[in-house]
Amino acid sequence: MKELHQALQELRTAIQEHAEAAVARLRAREALEEALARAMVAGEVQGRNEEERKAKARTLLADHYKALMEAEEALIWAKARLGIAKYWVEGLS
């Protein structure tokens, strides 16, 4: 019974961490899209073709791209922890 209680606590924590990671990813994506839009309107993202414009954007907004990558990585780990917690609870039920 104590182990089931512990497993349920872990599941609750994993659910909360997953939700927080998902929100963080959404916010990072929104911040990147907003920064990209501002840069495009200001004429900072220019190039002869799409490839050059993408390269310029990645260079100009490197911090935003890094933040998004980190948020996506955190979400992957949160999903993994959630899956493990679910498996643990199911094994005890």
C-alpha cells in the first residue's frame, strides 16, 4: 500500500512536470515566432532565397532557437518520466 501511494505521488509529480514542460515549449515557440516576425518587419531577415533567409534568422535569433530546443528537450524528458510513472502505477494496480 505504501509503495502504491509513493507511485501515485510520483505520477502526480510527473503529470505536473509534463504540463509545465509543455507550457514552457509553447512559450518558447511563441517567443521565437514573435521575434522572427519583428525581425522580418524590421528588415533584418533578408536574403536572396529562402535558405539564406532561414540561415540569417537562425543566426540573428540564436538565443530563441536555443531556448526552444531546450524546452523541447525538457518536454521529451518529462514525457519519459511520465511514462515510467504510469508504468509503475499500472504494475502495482
